[in-house]
Amino acid sequence: MALTLEIVTPEQRILSVDADEVRLPGFDGGFGVRPGHTPLVAALAAGELVYIAGGSSTRYAVGEGFAEVSNDHVRVLVEEALRADSLDAAKTATELEELRKKFAILSPDDPAYETQSAQVERAAARALVASRR
């Protein structure tokens, strides 16, 4: 028995695939899902999503969002999802450094603070996943 994994962003359906296991970056810590998992809805942080199918793993950098698990179906609704092999490690590291510099000069009461913080978290996820290719 397999899981059906579906990854959706606001712009498009990124992926729909059968998987043996899915590992997700939960807001309160990472967690895994296998067939027969108890139904749940979980908040996701920006991070690395990994699915395993047929003994091989595939990695994605995902933005914040939600996951719904029900009846061996994992629906992942996130701000962005980029496959690891589409990411360049040097480019993502540079982007992260630039965003961190911009963020460092903001104060918490700045209107752009939360938006910039989320951009840094997504860039960190991309850099992490790109470095693990």
C-alpha cells in the first residue's frame, strides 16, 4: 500500500505521485508519514520535504503552509516548492546571504519585518536543500 502525495502552491499543482514515505518540515519539528497514518492537519515551516518511492528519495525545498493527511493521501499546500535538482547551491547561498543582510537592518515594528523574515526562511530552505543534492 502506498501514499499519494500531492504538492500544491498558489500558482499550480507541483506534484502528484505515489510514495512509500513522506517527511515534512512541521512548524513544531519535522515528522514522517507512512501508509495507515492517523489523519491530521499540520502547519509546515519552510524547509525540506522528502518523499521516498521505490527505494529512492526525492527532495524539495518548500515554503510555509499546511499538510493534510487522510486516507493515505498527503496534501501539501505551500507558498513554494522547488525540486532539489533545480537549485544551484552557490546561487541559493548568495541569495540567502543577501536577504539576511537586508533583514538584519529591520526592526520588529517595521511593516516589512514579517514579510522579510518569511523570505529569509524560504531562502534558507532552498540553500539547505541545494547543499544536500
